[in-house]
Amino acid sequence: MRPTIGGRARGAVLMVALLATAWGTGAQAQMAGGDFGAYGGMMGGGMMGLTQSDRPVEPGWGGAVLDFAQVREFLAGSAQGARVDARTNTVTYRGRDVRIAMVAVQPGHPDQTFEVAGLTNPTLVVPRGANVRIDLVNMDYGRNMEHGLIITPIPPPYPYMSMMATGPGLVQLEPLLPWRSESSLQAASYAALSTSFVAGEPGTYWYVCPTPEHAEKGMVGRFVIR
């Protein structure tokens, strides 16, 4: 069962072959643990089981491993199904099935940020009731550059330990994605992971990197359900 913002549910979807799933080639999905309970009238729960991954990506880390050609294809398709407004830094999705292709620290963008469709920390707008899948690729490199994602109703600013303010979040993408395997973009391998949920209660939420210090430095953006 997919978690639902605005209700009670259990589970998060881990796409082991993320790109195959994204382009309809029949990837297999596994169920990863997640516990979502009542939280301020929304969905939340107990402490989240995010694990530190302070190491470069390697096979078997817990999610997909992509090469540079696959990452370029991922980036090329990141605006598919979306209206991108660079002036307002907003990406708007329509329809019942929404796929958000997101990058943690895309090269050429500021450090400690998320990128979607070439925009940095954009506002993401999805319809109420949509089945939403977020695909996240970590393009960052270096110690303490593991990244993850939660969606929370608690707005910034956040402290060094952002989860002290946000709690476990309404949606969790876990475990934390390790950083790319080496400094060369072309030669590196990249960690990728997906999570799926239903966009429930309309309102403004926030997507946040739960790694200590990252949200404090600006790795956060608005997530709007309307």
C-alpha cells in the first residue's frame, strides 16, 4: 500500500532498477519498511530509520546503481509530463500519475540543493489524489555528501539536525543515497532510489534532505498539493 499524505498508510516503494521502471521496461519493485501514523492531522509516525551512507556508492548498497549514460538519460527526461516555469522556479504536474525526476546536487548548481527539470529547489505542484513517484539520483561527491528526502508540513528554517524540527516526515525516501563513486562524472557510478505515495490533503509541504546540516544550508523546497 502506498503512503498517503492526509491519511494513514504503511510502506515505501524501492525501485531496484529505477530507470527500467521509469521507461516501462518491467523493472521489479521491492517493498522497503516504513511506518506512517497520525501526525498533526496528517501522516507521520515514529522515528524514521534513515541510515548513514557516508561512503561512495557500490553495488548492493540498497538501491539502483546508474552509470553516466543512464544519468544523462534521466536528466533528459526530467521535464516530461511537467510545466516548467523558470521565472517563478516552479514545476507543475498534471494527471493521476506523476513522476518527479529529482537530483541531489546536480553539477553546475549550488551545493546542498535539489534539482528538478534543471531548476534549483523549485516549488513542485501536484494534483490532489495523484499517484506520485519521486525518483532521486545523488550526483554529489565527497564525505558527508549522502542525501535523502522526506516530505514534511513543518516549514524552514531548520536546525543542524533537521529531523529534530521536522520529525520523521509524511513521506520517506530511505536509506540515504551514498555519494558518486569517483570525482570524474563520466567514469562515476551513481546511487538512485524511488518512493511512491498518494497526494492527499491539499496544502503546502516541504521536501527536505534529512542528512545533518544539509537542510540548514538550504537543501529544501516547497511541495504543494492543490
